Amino acid sequence: ISVSTRAYILFLFAMMSTRLLLLLYLTGHVFAKKSEDVDCLVVNLDYISCTWNKTGTPEVNYTFYSKLGNDQWKMCNHYLTENNVNIGCNKEIDSRDRFKTFRTQLTNGSEWFEKGHELKKQVKLNPPTNLTVLNGSDFNLWFYWNHTSPAPLHCVESEVRFRTNNNNWDVVSAGIQKYCINLPSSSSRYELQVRNRVDDACGESIFWSDWSEPVVWGSNNSTYAKNSMSPWMPVMYVVGAITVILLAMILLHHERWQLFVTSEGFFSLFFKDWFQFSKGLKDNFKPDYNERACPVREYNYVSQSDVVSSDGSTCSVTTDQTDCSIEHDPEDLSAPFPSNPVSSEEVQKASV
């Protein structure tokens, strides 16, 4: 091989080596700048929580640096660990820092990974607390709750989900701190939960908070509570029922009925004033003390063997022994058939 050929081969080899090294350098630089594994979240506007274990626990312990805006890089002071390996970092911030550019950097020897984050959209508030339910005077069901974030109320957007009788959830937007269900049914069971986030008026976040603890209103008209009945309650019910029965038996045994005589005023109040009678009808109910008492005696029957008629025929004679001891006034129309007293002699003649 000639000298020129050797020189040409060496030149080509040098060029290929240079290109390969340049390619490796550029590729390594690109990978060093790419840090998709670091995720940061502003928790309740109190602190930033960054983690890098999305794909699992790292094989090495990384050192975490971060900076806000044009500040200097600062090392993490509060690491989150898993199996003695760093997997995250918490950094306290002010609520206004979420509008600044936030950059993170992971380093391990010669390896380093850098990434920028837009904190304004990475805010996650704590779920609402103190959920209460009231049956209002307008016959509507009102739900109330409290926010625990430092964000102003006009910067917080709420979302409500509720269900009736354990059916599917209905999700609706709500106001600031209350929600109303119109004219609820007393025989239905209502369950409600709330979550919130920073709304678009103050830099909308893409993260909702977790759902709050449920509050329940239903057939028992009480808030959500899982309190089991005491095992002594059935025994107390039985003892109470037996006691009531015994008291009732004793009361019936010693009961004495009393006859209450009503006064004239009571009769007038409850009868005369309530029922309006005509004058003629009232006169008919008045007692007539001019009537004569007329005792009536039983009929006496005379046997046929004792009584024989003049023509030889037998007959049965019945005597009316009605005797009015008081004579009636001839002008008294109440006795239209006056009767004469029968003497004892006539009775004897009829008997012969």
C-alpha cells in the first residue's frame, strides 16, 4: 500500500472517530437535559413536593437542587426516602412563588438531569372539611363545608357529587361553600362529597383536590356515622315492656270507677245550647203532673162448671177489675172512657 493510500485511510478513520465522538457528546448532552422523571406539585399553596420515582425506586441516591426565578441553586433540606434511597424532596414556598419559574436538577457524580416546571398549573389543594347538612326552613336540604387553603375564597372553585339511595354519582358545579338540594324526600338517603381547586381567575390549576369525607342525610336524619347498637339495648327494651305491662295490670286491679253527676249548667252548656228545639217540641218533653194514676188489675177467669146461663148454655164470664180510685173530671179529655166502680155484690152475682 502506498503512502498516499495509508494517509487517506488514516484521514477517514480520524474523521469517523471525530464524528462518532461528536455524536456521542451531543446525544449525552441531550439526555442530560431531559428530565421527564421529576414531577413537582404545589401542595395546598404551602410547599412544593417533587418526586422522581414514577418508574420505580432509583438505583442510586440523587442529590436534588432547585431554584425559583433568578435565585441561586439550593440543595434539598427535606428528602423523601424509600428503602434508604432518596425519591423526593419537599421545599417550603410562599403562595405567590407559584407564578415564578421553577427549575430542578438531579445529580449523581457525572450524571445530572435538569427540568423546568410551571407551578401555576401544578397546585393541589387539600379537600374541604367540616361538611354539615341542614334541613332549612324553606324545606330544602343545605350542605356547607370549609376550605383549609390559604387561597382567598374567590380563588377557589368547588365541585360537588351526590347520590340518592346509593345510586350512581351525579357531579355538579357548586358555589363557594354551600350547595342546595330542592325539596328532598324524607324516605330517600342522600350522600354528598366535595372537592376543590384554584379557579381560572387566580391561575387555574389542572389538579383537583381529593374528595372530602362523605356527609349523609336520609331516613335517620343524621350525619354520616357508623355507630353500632349496644348489645344491651334489646335487653333494655324487653325489661321496659315487661315493666309497662306490670304497671298496667296493677293499675287496672286497683282502679275504682266513679260516677260523675253533671250539673244543670253542664247540661245546658253541652246540650241546650248546641241543639235548637222548637217551642212545641220542647213542650212535648215537659212532664204533665195533672195525669191521674190508674191502677190496673189482672183479669179473673171463672170456670164453665161454676157458671151456667138461664137457658142452660154455658159461658165464660170475664170481669174487668180495673179500678180507678180517683174520679176523673168530666171535662178531662185524657180519660174519654170513664169507668164506674164495680161493687163487690155485683162481682159475687157474676160468680154464682
